[in-house]
Amino acid sequence: MMRWWRRRRHDHAADPLVCQEFVELVTDYLEGKLPDTDRTRFEAHLAECDGCAGYLEDMRRLVGSLNLVAEPPPDPETRQALTRAFRELRGDTEPRDGDLR
């Protein structure tokens, strides 16, 4: 508990990266797409903010769990509706070979 209080008292005015920006950058950080300057600011904030450290850990677990979920089989009704919509966008009302009706 004292660690949380100590970190909450951190002067965020002196920290150029605030929690909201941290949340906005998490995806790029996890994908390794942050420029070096943003990554440095991100990791500096991470070292000082338990809330953001917890959020990052939650996002890592979430991303890792997505690989465990099997992709659902294609839904024929959805495919048919999409095929019909694309056909209408093309101005083509007749089905083509391979199109589902």
C-alpha cells in the first residue's frame, strides 16, 4: 500500500507522458512500433505508475489469450449478405460463378 501511495504522489506535471497518453500508446508499445523517444517516455512513466503497469499487464494477458481462442467457422448467412451488398455496390444484380445466393 505504501508503494502505491509513494507512486501516486509522483509529480505528473514534470512527467511529459500522462496516464491517458500511456493508454493510447499501449498497442504500439506491445507491437514494438513506438519511436525510441516515445518508448523512453512510456517506460519512464511505466516505472513510476502502478496503475499503468497494471493496465499494461492486463493488455499483455488479453493479447496472449486471443491466441488461445479458436477462430469461429465462417457464417454462411453473413457471407451471403456481404456478397449481396458488394454486388449491389458494383451495380451488379446478377450472381457470378462462385457467389452464394
